[in-house]
Amino acid sequence: MEWLRENLWVAWLSIAGVLALAELASLDFTLLMLAAGAFTAAGVAAVFPGLLWLQIVVGLVTAAAMLAAIRPMIVRKIHDGKELKTGSAHVIGRTGTVVKEIHPDGGGSIRLGGELWTARPYDDVSTIKPGTRVEVMSIDGATAVVYPIPEQVRHELDTHPGLNDPEPGSQPPQSPSQ
């Protein structure tokens, strides 16, 4: 018992380690802040081995400060990023070009970011001609459910500054009068 009283820092470090490992299961950052409090209590115990009340107070103050100040910043930083889209969900909302005529009964295809996708119209009555720009509304299995982008929107996209700038080093298109 005397050894434990003189080496209480080992107990505090053990508590900090257990809390840090438990944090790996929860990923809530609460247990990590408590582990930081136990770690500082271990430091106080190493310097002042006989002052248990000081170790507890410093550990609690550190844990409370971490929970109040640091944890909200970490959580905000982690949850403010873009949502990760996996699988075929990453193509929803993207635009492509019809390569093979799209019929309600299927068989059509679109080029979407360099990939060919089978496609069908969203309304089951439309036929979409090759060369038409379409937007992916949803994914049904391995088939993109698409709808044509209206001509006015396409015109605005085509004339938007910077979207159709020539590649560096290429010649600008010549007008018929030149």
C-alpha cells in the first residue's frame, strides 16, 4: 500500500491509457479529454506524490477545460467537411452526355466523367437523343436514371467564362471570316 501511495502516478497513467483505448471504440472525443485529465494528474503525482487532493483537482480541471474548449473545436473540424459519398452515389447530380439513345425500355448509355453508364429516363416515357446533356437524378442498380438539361441551362454553362477556355498552348477557334 505504501508503494502505491508513493507511485500513484502509475495508477493515473494506467487510467489515462484505459480511457484512451476506450476512446478508440467510441470516437466521441469525450474519453480522450478525460484521459488528458488523468495524464496531467499523473504528472502532478510524479512531482507531488503525497498530495492526492491536488492530483484530483488538477485532473478534473484539465478534463473539464478540455471538454469545454478543445473537444467542441475538434468535433466541429471533423464534422464540417464534405460528406463522403461512396459507391455509385458519387455520380448523383453530375452531368454527362448521351452516347446511345435512351429509351424508357432501357438500352441507352451515357458518358459520365470518362465512364460509360447504362441509363434510362426518369419519367419512363421520354426518349433522349445522342449528344444531349443529361443530369443523373438517381442510381437504380447499375443504371443511371437521368433527365435532359434544358437548352437554356446548357447555353449558360457553355458561355460561362472559364468553363470553355482553350487548353494552354492550343490555338483559339478561327471564325469563318478569317
